Amino acid sequence: MLLSESEYKLSLTHQPKISTLIKNASAILVTNLSKHLGEGANKIEILNSLDLQVAQGESVAIVGSSGSGKSTLLALLAGLDVPTSGVVEVGGQPFSVLDEDDRAAIRGAQMGFVFQSFQLLSTMTALENVMLPMQLANKKDAKQLAIESLEKVGLADRLQHYPKQLSGGEQQRVAIARAFAPQPEILFADEPTGNLDITTGERIIELLFSLNQAANTTLILVTHDVQLAQRCRRTLTLYHGQLNTK
């Protein structure tokens, strides 16, 4: 699911009503999850009756052909979209049935995102883009965390550059720095290495898994990168709206 810049900006402005997740062995629990578009003869079935459990600290890759519903599933797990039927629980709480304000509160407090389309705000510098979600969550050390995160992705000399002054790969690294900076409990990534050269992609892969291991961050990613998928503890394959696990 791709958000426009205005939709992404709006998602950041919801004020938290729920500040923490209930600690639970399962980071995410999905029961009978389906997503359909349209009705009757125009009905398009994207996902059908999926069941899934992701443990806290687990790393999971979602793979499948283009159009198989990978990004839709990621959006549903992250609360960026709501299912047609079924339930997504996060940290023991029924997540998908909450209103947008409450879902946004949980996202802001506990989740990080690497979007395929970057979702950088064009009027803000790289540093400001990384700082913004943390500032809205009232993190006092937002600037220092943002600088450290940008340094880790090799952008220490691009802090004051605007998105239009950055290459596609550099914009992707800013998006990754924004996701890493608050050290989230759950990190979602949609093709995190898709716009990066091999060397930078390898660095980002190491960062993803260092966060997963050192901070016990649950990592859920969509990828076509076989090497990246193999690094995960588990791979989920989507095919015609159905989920196969291994």
C-alpha cells in the first residue's frame, strides 16, 4: 500500500491515545485475515483467510510474485489498511479493529517503517525527516538519535540536503535511518534494498539484522532479494492470496 505525501504527513499527526503494547510472546497474531476489493462481479480477492503468528524478536520474510498481495499484507499487519474480515492482534491487543487514531498511536510508539516509495517530506531536510516521527512522539533526544542513524547508513554528509538533492538510493537510506532511529519493537520493510547498490544494500541488510538481534526487534519484510530472505528465520510465500510457510 503506497501513501501519498499528504497521507503520510497526516498519519504522523494523530495524537497518541495508546502509548504502549501489552508485552506478549507473540508480536503479531493474525486470524482468518482476508482483503477484498469491490463487490459481486467486480470483486477482487487479494488475501483469503490467512492465519499467522510472529514471535517477538523473530525475523520473517514475505515473498511471492508481483501482485500476490505482499505489500497489502504488510500494510494490514502495520495497521496502514484494515481487513475486509479477520483480526490482526499486536502485542496481545486487537489492533485491526481500532480506529485510525489508536492504530497511529501504536505505530508511532512501537513500530518503524521502510516504505518502497520512501515517503520523505519534500520540504524537510534528511535530518528533519528522520527527526519528525520522534519529535511527534516527544522523544527528547530526537536530533541526536537522527544524526546517529543517518551516520549508520552513510549519510553523515547529507544531513541538510532535501530529498530532491538526493539520489534514489540516498533517499532510501534516509527512509531506513528514519525507521531505525527510535529503535522500534517491530520494524516493517517493503523492499528495503530495492533501490540500493550492492555494497550499500549489504550494509543495510547488516543493519536490519543487527537491530533485530541486539534490540530483539521483530523484523517483517517484503523482498524479492533471495539473499535477504534467506537471512530471516522464516519465509512466508504468498500465492493466489494464500499463505505458505516454511
